[in-house]
Amino acid sequence: MGIPIDIVQGTSGSDHTASWQEAHNITALETMTPGKLADYTHPDAAEHYPAERTKWAAAHRARIPYKMHPSIRGDYAVLEVADKDTGLLADTMAVDKALALLKGRQGKAKPFFLAVGLVRPHFPFVATEGSLEPYDARRMAYPDFPKDDHADMPSGSKGRMMDLKKSAVREVRRGYYGAVTYMDEQFGRLMSGLDHLKLRGNTIVVFVSDHGYLLGEHQMWKKGVLWNEAIHVPLIISAPGKKQDARTHHIVELIDLYPTLAELAGLPPEPKAQGQSLVPLLNNPVAQLDRQDAMTTVSRGHGLRSGKWAFMWYTASKRFKTEGFMLYDMEKDPKQFTNLADDPKFAGVKAKLHRRLRTRVESMQ
């Protein structure tokens, strides 16, 4: 399995749990990774991608340059690409490569693992004429927030700020919707290919993103902070014999994917891997897991979702001299406008969540 470069460059914990590639590629002798997930540029990448266990001798040989897009200036630009040039876009190339690999799987009994990395939607927003056409910038919703929105925010919580005219904000948001639509079309091509090749009935499919996006909410953009828009991600799992068109409201984490895929594939669990299998939820969306919270970590601090509460702990650093706390009732305040962290009425809730979050952070050391 390809590993995004920011994960490769991270620090392994003391248990150093084996990656999916190292643990299971003996079973799945063909492991393939077209698209963004195969962006291998780290000097130690080879140790995470054992050449003797894979069809491809080295990850870089399979790499599609995910940063390949028409030359563009400005981090917040929207680029419209002619429909006839769709084949030049990285996500189109990634799906083309994936479909070619899947075609080679027809009639083969051996298992395979295919990770397809789609870069859109991501700044800059690149989309085709057809995917942008349904969206009128003049009708795009403008993010609402109170005038004093920043008054109760610690400094570390403030993401990338951008002072744009309302018309420009709407145009950028239009670009986001167009990029999502383009990506959705490519994912649809991949699913149609599975159906056409008669592989869907025996294939586990996971659709997931690594982060969300701020699109002007709180006057902020992009990611790297703990606001709900920046950390909430889509997660869709399709597996043979499991419920279809069902939705669960249970709190889960992305680390749950490792044990989930292992159980679905009938593979032995990795003893030191964190996370819980989500198979009970795939069988019954209202099942209860042994988890009451979900943690998120960014460079500035850590966040915890527990029940109706969203708690954020921004740690002190050279840039932000003092730590800061934020507490939101997501049932009454889903847009996170009223920080309750300094309200004496919620001191007990804050203390409890802080203790729990600190315990979880320390467990990663």
C-alpha cells in the first residue's frame, strides 16, 4: 500500500506496528497504487515498500505525478479545463491506470490490493467544463458567521485567513464543487469498471479522504486546524454480504480501517494496531462499538469528539506562546460559534475531556 509522504516522514511509535503492505502483501501478491497515494519521494521509502513482495519492483516506477496540472498561479485559483483535455488531468490518469490493472485481474483467483489516490478536490481547484457547468457562482452560498466570531478563539485555532470579496468567495466555492463533481465522475468510472469486469461482487471498496476543507467558514481556508469542516471526512465502505445504502451516526476514526479491512478480508489482526473493526456497524448501523470518542491531531494541537461535545486543545509553541482551549456543544452550536471553554458552568466537562484527550495523546508517544 502506498503511504502519503507526510506519514512516511512521521515518527514511528515504540511498538512500530507493521504497515498493511508489510503485514499482508504476502497474501495479496499484487499490490498496486496509482495516483496520489504513490507519491514516494522519501529516501527511506524502499523499506516501507518491499520490492520482493510486489509486482512492481519499486514504488516510484508506478507513480503518476499527482501534482501534474496545467500551470497556474495563486493558491486559491479556479482552473477550468476543456472537456476534451480531461485525459491530461492526474485523477483521470489514475483511474485509467487503475482500470487497466483491474482488467488484468479478470479470471484470476489470487487476491489483490489496489489503492487509487485522487487529488481533487484540492487547491488549486481544477475541474472540467462539464463538472463546473451546473454551478453558478452568483448562487453559491456565502458562509455565515457572527461579526465577533474570533473574539473567543485562542490564537492557535486561527487557520489560513484570506480577505476576499464575497464574489471571489463564491467563485472559489464554485470551483470546489466543480472539483468534487469531477472527482466523483472519476470514482464513478472506477466503480463502473468493477461492475463491467464482474469484480464488484467479490471486492471490498472503501472511499475515504484524509481531511476536510474550510471554505471561508470562520473566514478561514484549507486545513491544519481543528474546526469541524477541516477534520470531518467522508467514509463509505462497500463489502460483499454487508448492508447496502445504510448510514451510521457512530463516532469512528480512520485508524479503524486497518482492522476493518483485515476482518473483511479474513486476514489475521495485527496485535499492535490501534483502532477497532467497523464490521459490526456494517452488519448493523445502530450497533455499539467500544468507543465513546474520536481524536484528531494537527501540528498545532489535538481535538476530541465525544457525544455532543467537540473539544480542542491547542498546545503552546514558539509561534503560539500559550495553550488554548475550545469547547462546543455540537447539538446546539454545530457551526462552532460559541466557545464554552471558559464558561464556569462547563468546567467539569472541559476537565473531563481534557484528561481523556491527554491520555489518548500520551498513548501515542
